[in-house]
Amino acid sequence: MSEVDRKKQSHRQSGAVVIERADLQHLIDALAKQGYRVIGPTLRDKTIVYDSISSVDELPIGWTDEQDGGRYRLKKREDKALFGYVLGPRSWKHFLHPPRQRLWSATKKGRGFEIKTEKEPAVRYAFFGARPCELKAIAIQDKVFFGGEYTDTAYQHRREQIFTVAVNCTNPGGTCFCASMNTGPGASEGFDIVLTEIIDKDRHFFLTESGSDKGAGVLADIPSRPATPDEIALAASLIEAASRRMGRSMNTGDVHDLLRDNPEHPRWDEVASRCLSCCNCTMVCPTCFCITVEDKTSLAGDSSERWRRWDSCFTVDFSYIHGGSVRPSPVARYRHWITHKLSTWVDQFGSFGCVGCGRCITWCPVGIDITEEVRAIRGDSVNKTEAVTQTEETNGG
């Protein structure tokens, strides 16, 4: 057995290791060396978004984000945490299911046209800093795009090239409710490497585990040491504490039947009176996958292209068929969206279409809150503060 193979086997058998803050750059370098384009969180236009990075210094060091219904603000932290933020508006969907994608192009040749199918670029992404709820969102889209009878080969091609470095969440935000959806704050699958950032007194390090042979192979090249039982326990306590500090909660026990059986509930009219049909919720959602197809022809008529782009069930045209739209009113569109996410999605794909990331709440201009709407339809009188307290009591807080 070679030295590299021995290191890989050691990482798989020993479990958690510690990477010091000063050595985290080695992980980014190792991924770049293997040909990955590293995508991670970075500051852009007063938000934290996912974009290409090559250095730890490009991460949002010492920044966090305050989020509530219709509100997002960056704020400086008192420490130098690299992953001390919650989530920005951009999800990994931007890279796996791009907002715009050319499907084919046609060029006139003689009396006919030559059609060229678009080839997928040979780029391999390393997702650096994916949260547990986002891992679940990727798994949901996997089932949508190639887990059934029909396969989106472009999505599958991109997905199979991905290397994922996840980061456990220890800093939930005001609109987070992943604990209610069983999608976080700790990651259990869907990653090649998972980090838990720990800032303890004068120490700053990452408890690290591999989740695949690829992950073990990369970790074999990174300076690290076996984690102590105290360090493992500290990381677990941070994740457990995060599960009790969710900004929102949702009782999912009966939500499938609740929404299915209440299509005429008066709450639909109330929420529709506020909804702008702006589509923000579907654009920032990490699982929404609605698309439309557009053809573009040159003015000379000698070339044409077909493009696929994101669409939204909140637009009138999305459900248009001859004679009109199936869902012409904001009431119908909002009811369809939330019922699909929390009810009929289960019938289609075997899971909820919501992972509790809270983006739809944060980026709604009028602060419409999916957890609040479910409680209202159920007839709950529990306010947000009481709901959080009840969640803490249920979890042993």
C-alpha cells in the first residue's frame, strides 16, 4: 500500500480530524490542484453570494447577516469567523441548474440549417461552504432531474462532477427553520468533506470529517491531526445549540393533509392581498425548478437559438394554455406554490420541497412568511416567540 493510500485509509478509519485556521488554505489549494473551480461564499454588493474564490481571504471573514421577513443586512462580528453568516440570496442551484442555458443554435447553410446542440462546458465545481439544508436541496433536485423516469442530462453531467465541502451550521438566522424540516443544522450525508468551525478562547480551528473516498483523498494532503474527544463533543454541542436557536419553526406532522384539504381557506385571500407576484421567493429557493423555453431568431433570418431560462409559477404566463391562464389570480398562484412545496411535492418525489433555509421569507419584499401561513391555516394562535420557545422545550432546551 502506498503512503497516499495509507493516509486515505487512516482518514476513513480515524473519523474526525482537526484542521487549524492557518491551514485551511491548503484545502482550497488541493481542490484547485485537482482541477476544480472552487465556488465559495464571498462579499458582493452588500450581500454574501457564492462565486469563484482562490483564497481564504476572499471568504466573508468577520461578517454575519441579520435576516427577518423582508430584511437582510450585513453586520460585523466580534470575531474573525469565516462561516459566521447564515445564507445569501444565491443558492448552489445557480451552478447546477443555471438561470439561462442555450440548448441549441442553428445557422443557415444553403437551403437548410445546420443545428448544433450545446455542449456542456468541461468545468468541475468544488462547492466550498455548503450548508446542511443546501445539501438536502441538492438531493431534492437530484431526484427531480434524474431520479425518475426522465433525466436532465445537462444537470446530471454537472452534478456528477461536483466536489462538496459542507459546513455545519452553528449560527442560525432569524428566518431559519431547518430543524423543523430535519435538514439541519448538522450534515449527515451528501458531502465529500464536512467542516465545523470552532472559535474557542484563543483557538480557531475546524473539526473535519470525510464523507467519501474523494474526500478522504483530499484530506490526506491537508495538514491535520486526530480530533480529541473534547473537540468532538464541543462541535456536537455547537450544532445542538443551533437547533434550539432557530428563528422560525414549522409543525410538519399534518401539513401535507392540511394544505391539501383547505383549498378555500380564507387565509389564501389575505396573503394574496399582500403578494406582489414578484417571483423573488421562487428565484431564491434552492429547490424550485420551473423553466420556460425561448427561441431567438436573427433579424436576417439566417440564425436561431433556443434558450432555457428560469420561470416561476407566480407569473400569469407560466400556466397559460389556449384560452387563458390556469392560475390567473395571486390567490391561485400563492396557494399552488405553498401547497406544492409542502403537500403535493411529497406525492411526486417522496419529500417536502422545502428545506427550511428561510430565503423565501427574507427576500420577500413584503415579508410573507411560509411558517406563519401554515400556522394560520391550521388555526394556531401561537406567535413566533412562543413557537421558538416550544421548539426549544421539545428539543430539551
